[in-house]
Amino acid sequence: MTAIKADARGVVFEIESSTPDTWLTIGATAINTFTKSTSYQTTDTTTYGSEGQHEEQNMEIAKTLQLEGFRLIDPDTGDLDAGQARVEALAELLSDDSVGSIRFAHEAETDWEVWNATAQLGDTGGGNNDKVSWSVTFTRTGASTTAAKS
């Protein structure tokens, strides 16, 4: 089959609930933008033998995943979307407790990309004719893993 251009809206984001191996979709109908970023820490390995040409090596890889969209609230109960609520709870924790698990994949992929990550909430707000915004940045801690979708 010929490869296709993947729709961004086909990517699903989940966070592990407080019950291990139970996953909650994060704002299934609320996310409208995501950005996965990679940055590198390098070390300069240039020597006199480099004959004036820069040399370096990657020493550390950092990854972040930012989700943006709308805050989802149940109008009957006032409850926040379960996935968004779990994200907000994780963002309030400190030290070892501040690390949770997230996973994400395009609907056409067979494996999840899984991260242990911290969560930092973004600004929330809106104007007179807006819906309330919601955003989070996850920062990976340790290496990514994969898990088969079931």
C-alpha cells in the first residue's frame, strides 16, 4: 500500500489513570493542536587535529509534547473531562509523584509511543466570544518505549 499523509486529528493522546494499566483519553473532542519537539545537548569535540572544522557529539536528547485545545466540562455535573482532570492532578504533584505515563499514536499505527513524563499546565482563558482554552506541556523523563495497541 502507498503511504499517506497522516492527519494530525488522527493522533490519540492518553494518560495513565491513578489505577495502573488504565488509560484515559485526554480531551478526545477538545484537542486542536499538538507539537512534539526534540532538543539536543551537545559537546564540542573539536581539537587541533580537526583542522579548523567544528566537531561535536550529541550527549542528551530532550523531548516535549504540547497539547492545546479547549477545556471540556460536563454541564450536568461540572466535572472536567477525565483525561484533562488526570493531567491537572499530575501537574500539581511534586518530586517522584510528579512523573506519570502518557502514550500517543496515530489511529493507523499499531504501537503506542509511551513516555514517563511530567506535566506543566499552560494558561487558561478566553474572551467574550471564545471557548475556554486548555493546554499542557509534557516533558519526557528517560527514554521512550513502545507498546502494542490492543
